[in-house]
Amino acid sequence: MKLIMKTFKNILSFFSKIIDKIIVIPISKFVFLINKKFEKPSKQVENWLSHTNTLLFISLILAVLIFIVIDQKILNYSESSAEVLTIDQVTVSYDEDNYVVEGIPKNVDITLIGNKADLYIAKQSPTNEVVVDLWGLKPGTHKVDIKYNQVSDDIKYSINPSTATVVIYEKVSSEKTLSVDLLNQDDLDKRYIIEEVSTDTSSVVIQGASYKVDKVATVKALVDIKTLPKFELGEKITVSSTLRAYDEAGNVVDVEISTNKVDVELLISSPSKEVPIQIVPVGSVAYNMGISNLIINNNQNATITLYGSNEVLSTIEYLPVNINVEGLSEDTQFKVSLEKPTGIKYMSIENITVDVKLSDDISNININDVNISFINLNSHYGVKPKDKFDSVTVKLKGVKDIVENITTDDINVYVDLKGLGVGSHEVDILVTGNDPRVEYLSSILKMNVEIYEK
């Protein structure tokens, strides 16, 4: 009994020393500092604090408070709880060189059950991994388990979904021609054209399940005009382009492509051509009037700059602008919005004003024996007139000093055979002239021709 009491006394003495060292002495020092700060400390407070029992009780209260706080934390972390983790990647183990797998979920939810301390460690661990092992399985449909490599054995877990139905296909290959698809071309300056497009490879190999590979109609390198680097006109630039496989309907097909990106080389230029604007009066002015002048933007010889491909520009010699002058009997000004010819991307001007000047000093004359030409005949065909004439008389009406200077060389009489095949045809005889102020009319309006195969 004495031994027990002695042991108990030693334990109390040990804890007393610890409390004295950790709590009593620091508190005493704190009280002393407070007491020192005040010039006239209260005698009553000083006497009260000087008692040993006072400091002992204060220390005891603080010790109990500290114990409660620590104990509460320990209990809190030892309580059982549950957490749900969403794993966004499922690791699949299989023979990637020979097989393709479908049916693996993109993400899974894992419910972890355990005390909060273990759950905290589990959530912070970078080794959370969800795996599906397909090694040894042959092509076909299989139901397989989804497993979680848990961090701690003290945690229980469940996976949703816990299984997956996967289909394993044999991997096949096919070579496809590579083309380039330019995105957002409307964002390119209208004066510019992409003159050349080339890639560092002309074909790529695609791999996947046979039913998907068979769907692929084309593989395209996508170039977004919005993301082009700075460039100089006439100098080639190189951009890295992502590849996509498409079916005949233009839908993306999910297959492996031998390379994810290719280099695409672009040549951007700005071909242009300055051509005259030619006013084409449509209709006839009043019977006793003629057009003496056509003035564009207060300029007798207005021109316009057209932008487009060199092929298109080479076919354009002037820009025709139609003006309706039917029944016109006095000078009139027209405001006209210009229409872009087919293939032209940009014009230096979009609107013009046309002053039509009239005169009553008119004349009507005839130009005889103007030969008829045939245009737009298929190169495999020949043509001959069935009628007994190959020329006509052209009637001219206009201001006297203008029509008197017109010669046969200024007139074009022709028949348009576009779209006509072998056989006999009745066709219109058309007339144009170099001076748009003059009205031209053929004395014969139609003729019969025979088209034959060469």
C-alpha cells in the first residue's frame, strides 16, 4: 500500500512540475508584465494575484480548456465519415498494338468510407487510380470489373459503375490521302487570296476498328485563318495543323491517325487589276433624242481596281454597268451600286454616279455587210449557215457627230451557240458596238444554222 501511495505521489509531483513549467511560470511572467505596465496597480488585485492558490486555479482551468479542445479534435478526426471522389480517367491495360477497345466509361465515382484522418490522406494522394485489366481477352464482347487502387487498407470503398461491358476489336490500318481545309476564310482581308496550299506529306495512315476505318472518306489538315501568324504578301508561311478524319457526310470519325499534326505551307498574295468602267445603256431614249455623253463620277474615263485570282482577272477587260435609259428625254444622274463579277472578292469602289447627257441632234445611218461570227461552239462541233447570207446590215441611231465616225470595225455581229448540240437550230443575231452611246440593231434578227460533229 505504501508503495502504491509513493508511486501516486511521484506521478502527481511529475505532473505538478510539468504544469508549473508549461502553465504556471508563463502565466506568472505574463501577470508580472501586466503589473509592471500599470503605474498604480490596485493593491487588492496585486494581493489576489500574489496568492499561490490563485495562480494554481487559473492554470488548472486553462489546462482543462486545452484538454477539451485537443480531445474534441481527436474525437472529430476519429469519427467515421464518407467521401465521394470522381475519377476522370480510367486506365486500361491491353495490347494497344493489335486491338481497339470500346465501352470504357470516361469517369467513375468512388465512395470512400473511413475516419476523417484517413479520408483526408486518401483525397490528397496523387496515386488514386481506377484500372481495367483486359490482358488475355480476345476480340469480342466482355463484362469486366473496374478496380480502384486504394491508398489505405483502413478505408472501405465502392465504385460506380463497378463493371463495364467492353467490345474488343482487331486493329486494322488504311492509307488515306491528306487534304487541307481552311477555316474562317471570311476573316481574311477581302483583297487577299490564298494562292498556294501544300503539306509536308500527301498521305497518312489511319488505324482503328474495321467498321470505323471503312467509314473514313477523307483526312483533313485544319487551318484556322483566325490564328495565322503575321505574314508578308507573296512570302510563304508555315503553320502546324491538327488532323481530323471525316465520313462522307462530314462527321468526325474517331480513329487513330499516324500523326496528330502536319506542317501546312501557305502563300498569300493580293492579285489586282485596274480596268475601265463601261456604262451599258439598256433600252432606248426618247425617239427624237440621243446620248451625247456618259460621265462617271465627273470623270470621262473612270477606272476600278478589282481583286481576285489571276485566272479570274485575266478574263475581265472592263466592268460593265447597266443603266436603264428607256424613254429618257432629259439629262439625268444615276446613283449605282456596283455588282462584283463572279470570282472577284473586292473592288476599290462600290458606288458610282453616272451623268447621262442627251442631245436632239441625232442621225440614223446603216453600215452594210457586217460579217456574222459564231461564239461558244463546242470544240468537237462545226457550224455552217443554212440561210444564204453570212453578213447583215446594222442600223445605227445616235448623236450625229458620233454615229458618223462609226465603222465596220467598231461593230460586232454574232450568234451565241452555247449549249447547242448536233442538228439544225434557229438562233438570234446579236449586235454590240465599241461606243455605248450608240444604239445598234441588225436588219435581220434570226438565222438558221446546222451544227455537225467534226
